[in-house]
Amino acid sequence: MRKRFVGFQFKALFLFLCTLVLCRSQLLAQPSVEIEGVIKNGTTGKAVKNQRMILVEPSKGMEEVSSAVSDGEGRFKFEKIQGPFFVVQTHYQGANYNQPVRPQERGLTQTDVTVYDAMTSDADVSVTRAQWRMLPEAGRLNIDEVFEVTNKTNPPRTLVRSDGTFKFPLPAGATLDAATLEESAGMPLPQTPREILAGKLYAIDHPIQPGRTRIGIRFNADYSSMSYAFSQKLAHTIREIDLFLPRDMQVNALIGLEKSSSDTPGYQVFVARNKRAGEDISVIVAGGSAPTGDSESGMGEEGEKSSVSQLPNAIGAIQVPLVGLLALLMLWALGFAAFQLREPSKKSEGLSPEKRQRFIEQKDYLVRRIIELDRRFESKEISERDYHLQRSRLKSKCAELMRRIHPAPARKREKTVV
């Protein structure tokens, strides 16, 4: 039995090495391509000349691989490019603009970039919808909030403010866990909210571009007593608020919310309409458990399922880079032995597949946050002290998740059969 297993392990390693050699040869043989486009000002409709454009590669930690300057007609070009996926970036009037691009296998790939004049007035920027969800887990209560922000300026302009473009309150008794922002045609960008009122109010400084922006916030609170009093004072006027709670969760003392006549599978829904900034929303919840098989699913627009805690989640549509695929193959080949050596009775113990997948998604999210933090430090957007503090915290969380995803198995001595 052991000999067959060792033989299988070597076959797995051999398969991995063959795949590595094959993929490496394909990478070496990959022809270089060109990426060109035009940068224009969406406010004036005119081309933007003498604008510095950079090309970064997400699979290499947002490493800059090329740069160019637009000519008198706004044209720019990146030459001799190799890779499956890039992001064209530029900085204009205090705002960063990102345009994902997947080059064609050969020849020229066209991608245009639109920037906008900056403004400081938020009169035409509003929060049209908010979706909140609470899920208990291991003595903690995860609170996910997703806000849909609409910039209806005409002509279109980008909201840029030094005092924060989007403010959000901290629920009573909760701590901030993570934040992400997704623009209409962009990638999800991890954010580092800034505390502007100790224990009560935070702000995101990222500019709000014309169109729709989705901002996802995750909090967590102590739930060891299986009871939590949620309350917060709204920082914005919000047209629609939907609160999703597990069906078996008890709800008491509602303020500012009412029970919806239609629920969602696995959840009871509470709604609020046309709430003004400064109004209070509160509810006391007790008990409850995450809906089976839906620990990370919420409700999106028109009742469509979406990952509330991971929103914005457009990056899920980006294919896994080849480097990541090779890493997964290597982990599978080298870790297969530890998996097989477990006792059959132990296979049912440990993490459920749903929880393991949830931890993997959280780990990937933290890695993206570390990458974004490195980029912000390199561009001198944050101080060295804040950078090391935040990076240490993110790495600690990532390491803890890795320990939970891949726990060290208890190994038993076996008799050697002669």
C-alpha cells in the first residue's frame, strides 16, 4: 500500500514538472505585442496630451512594465509587451484611473482611457442603495455593508476631496475589518479607510468617478453571548436599505427598519426607504446561524445572488494567472502525501468545504490588499509608519488564515511491514 502511494506521489511530481516545462516553453515562445490607445477628457471631450501613462502587471504585484507619454492627439503606445493581463494607469487632477486590458495573442491591441475634470462638490453624488447582512461565526458576528454610489454630474466630473469622498459610520460595538471599492468599468480596489471621528466615523479618500461605484465594508463584533445590539447614525441620505438576516435569527427592537413582505431563500429581509443623513438605524439580534451552503452569499440587484462580503468582486472574472496555476499544481503535488496519510476517520473532521473556500477567498482578498498597500507606499501616498503597521496586520491575518486552511495533521507512527 505504501509503495503504491509513494509511486503515485512521484507520478504527481513528475506530472507537475512536465506541466512546468511545457508552460515555461509556451511563455518563452509567446510573441511580444503592442498596446495602444487614446486618452481623452470625458468632461470636455478633448484629447489629453503630454499625459504620462504606465502599464502594470497584476500577476507581478502591480509591477510597472512599461510607460509612455501621450502625444498631441492623446495617443499612447506600449511596445514589446509579453503577458496575459495588464492594467493601464494614469493620474489626472488628483485621481487615479485604471483600465484593464487583455492583449491579443499577436499584433496590436487597442484600449482607450477616459479621465475627467476634478470637482469638490458632492451635490450630484448620492447613495442610491445599501445592502447589509449579518452572519454569526465562531463567537463573532460578521457585518457586511455594500453601498451603491451614483455620480450623475453633467458634464461628468470626478469627485476629489481631501476630507474624504465617502464617509461611513462604525456600528456600535463593532470593529472595522476590510473595505473595497469598484468603479463602473474598473477592477476592485482594496481601500484603507481613515478614522475621522474616533470610534464613530471613517472616510475613504478614493475619488468617485462618474457613473456607479460600489463600496463594500466588512465589520465584525463580539457574539459570544449570541446577542448583539446593532445601531448606527447614517452618514448619507440613502434611497433604499435592505438588511439580510438568517431565518433563524431572533430580531427585536427595530428602529428605522420594517419587515419586508418578501424574503430571500435562507434569509429574512428588513427594509428602509428614503432615510436621511443623521437618522438612526438600530436592531437587536440574537441566536441564528449561517444559511447552509450560503455562508458567503448575499443578494445583489434584482434578487440576483452576489458575494456581498467580497463586493466589489469584478476581479473574480479575471482568469487565474499562469503563475498562480503552477503554484496550485505545486501545492497539490507536494501536499498530496500529507492528505493521504490521514486516517480515514479523520477525513470528515476539520473545515467543511464551504468554510475552507471562504477562508481561501479571504486569504486571496488580503493578498490583494497587501499588493495595493505596497503600491501606495511606493507612490508615497502613505507614511512609512502606517505602511509597516498595516502590512504587519495584513500579513498576520493572512498567516492565520493559512494555518486554518492547512492545519498540521496529527501523524501517527505506523509499523513497518516487512
